[in-house]
Amino acid sequence: MNNIFLAQENLLGSLLPFILMIVIIWFLIIRPQKKRQKEHKNMLENLKTGDKVITNGGMQGIISKINVEKNLVSIKVADNIKIDFLISSIATKILDKKVDDKEEKKF
């Protein structure tokens, strides 16, 4: 009877480091990744015409048309040049930031 309790205690003691590693991996890797995926999905759902975006391939442009049924977005990259991309290929939305004239002259 006493040996059974010792065996259970040894088993718990040997599994504890693995359980702790799984918990640490969850909080350091898996949880932040799920948060980023949720934010990206939310950004894709809230895209509208006129937004400046960057695709996964690095193409920059302004959204001129969104076709949700076909899962396509038309991006204007230059005058009279529009390219269709999958909505999921949009990497990020560029936020317009006003630059002071003093900061602009520094560069």
C-alpha cells in the first residue's frame, strides 16, 4: 500500500516539469499568435475603399474595389494600374500619420 503512494508521487514529480513547459509555451507562443490572427482577421473584415494597404508580396497601393463574394480586392498601385488580389493576401493596413514640416526637413 505504501509503495503505491510512492509510485504516484514519483510520477507526479516527473510529469510536473513537462506540464510547466507546456503552460509556458502556451503563454509565450500560442496565445500571442492567436491574438495576432484575431487582429488580422478583424482588420481584413474592416477594409474599405480608399484604405492604403501592403500585400504579403510587398505591393503597396490604395483599395479601389472590394468584392466579398469572389474574395478579391482591387488595389490601385499607380495611375490607371489596378491589380486584383485575394483579400487574405493583404498583410497590413497603412495608417496615415501627419508629419510635421520640421521633421520632414530633417530627412
